Amino acid sequence: MKIALVGATGMIGQRILNEALSRGHRVTVIARDPSKIAPRPNLDVKAGDVMKPETLTPAIAGSDVLVSSVSPPKDQPAQAIDSVATLTQAVTAANKAAHRSIRLIMVGGAGSLEIAPGKVLVDQPNFPEAWKPIASAHRDALAALRKTSIDWTYFSPAGFIQPGERTGKFRLGTEQLVVDEKGESRISAEDYAVAMLDEIEKPQFIRKRFTAAY
């Protein structure tokens, strides 16, 4: 499968790239500075900017799926919303030019997941104030994505995601936060990447959101 990836240098993006290459996929990394991406087998690197759809459209041509793991700057959380528009525009243009459908999968946030019917994580009193702007922006990004006409998937991580072990064992969910017997919601970035590639290879959540946690 041919996978295009933006945000390959971030914590999650690096692991998505590693997982995709380990499974034998052809990956095109799109970066503003291609020189920062080290050469590897089955890896192509092209110049492009997630905020400039005119640079993305030619870079994703021929891909089966575009994965965005770009995280907006902390002082510019609204870029999470703006990126939905630019990514959608690029995918739509590429689809029209090639008469095919490129799927968009976005790495999202956990803040918009429900902890109970009608109760969203980011709105809870104990949600960290420092995280609220970006969590709220990710929630708005999902709402914007739901209004598009392309084939999209929004992948919310567990409540806590950090580098760790690749176990290949986790549980999937959709709109609700997945927690363990202690009430905790966690996943390693490595297992998040496993779940991402599983979804790319065997789609279950077209035009839907899903999540994964232990």
C-alpha cells in the first residue's frame, strides 16, 4: 500500500512511519524541510506544507491514504482546525486529478471523547487547564471533518499517550474514552501506531472516529 504521511518527525508520527515501513508499505513523507528525514528503504520524501494545499496535492498523488500526525503549535491551537480545511482541499484536488479516492486519517485528540453520555472529557472540572485550548481545537477539528465529503477517519488516542512498548494488545472504541479496571486511559505511542496501521490495512472506521487504549 502507498501511504503519504505528514508530521513524521513528531512522537507519534515517527512511530507510524516505523510501523508502516516494518510492514512493507511504501511511504511518502511530506515535510517542509525534506533534509531532516533520513533515507530508508521504501521511503520517499517530498517537500510540502500541511497549511499549503497546493504543495500537498502533487505530493500525495498516487497514494492510497494520507495520514496527518501534525500537532499544532501550543500557541496556535487553531491550526488543528485550519489543517482540516487544507488537508481536505488537497485530498479533494488529488482525487479529482487522478479519478480515485485517497483516504484521510487524522491523528486527533482524546479531549472530545465521552466519559458518559453527553459528558465530554475536556469539559470536566479536573481536565488540566493547560491542555484545554488544544483539546478544544481538536474537538472543533473533528466537527469540521464530519462535514466533509471525503473518506476520513479520526483516530483519538487514549487519555495518556507516551513512548513505550509495542505489545500489539489494546482495546478499540469509538466515541467513549476507553479505560482500564483502575479507570485509567493509556496507550504507548508504539501501540497507537499498530492500531493506526491495522486500520489502514483493514478499514473499520470509514467516516468515523475511533480510539484505542489498554
